Amino acid sequence: MALKAQETTYYVENLDQAVTFYTQALGFELKLRLDWGFALIAIGGKPAVGLMARHVWRNQFGAEDAVAQPRLVLQADDLDAELARLKAAGVRVSQVAGKVGAARSATFWDLEGNPFFVWHDPSQPF
């Protein structure tokens, strides 16, 4: 079992405006833009900030986590093993979204209710 930090994700109403702000006003670099409503921003050449359209979050994950608030995104090498480890440690974990053999994810929370998003996709190298 291993986890790797990916980025901190912020949820925005207007993805186009947010990308423009982060790239033009703040001077950061757009590394990736996906048509379904996500952008990855780099700071100093390293991916650091994910931007996701709020409507995407509500449609994809809203049942488990109604408030889209910033969260650290973690990639797991073995999602099932990692979630089992977290649950055994008493960590509150959401249900898994996605299908076995494809991209899957879950949310877990610290003691203060701060969310973490953990995912695994067999097509993405760890």
C-alpha cells in the first residue's frame, strides 16, 4: 500500500475564468485541461492545484460529500487495501465510486471533517 500526493483541488463556478485567473493574474502554468470540467495548474513546473467545475463535483460525487471544499488529492497504488487500512484505523471513509478495473475513488475525512480524495486508475502509472 502506498499513497502519493497529486494536487490540492479547488471547486469553482466558472472553470474558464478560474484558469484565466491562475494563469494570467497569478502567473501559474496550465498543465492539463479536460473537457469534462477539470484543469491542472502547475506552480514552479510541478502540478499543485486542480480546478474542478462545481457542477461536475455535484453530479459525480455530491451524494457522499455535498459541500465541495478544497481537498488534498491522493493517488493510491491499491485503493482497496488503502481504504481497508484507513477503516481499520477508525477513519471515516465514503463508499467507492467507479467500477473495478476502471478509475475508482473515495473520500475520507480527518478528525476535524477535512476531506481527502483518494483514487486509483489502472491505466495511470503510480
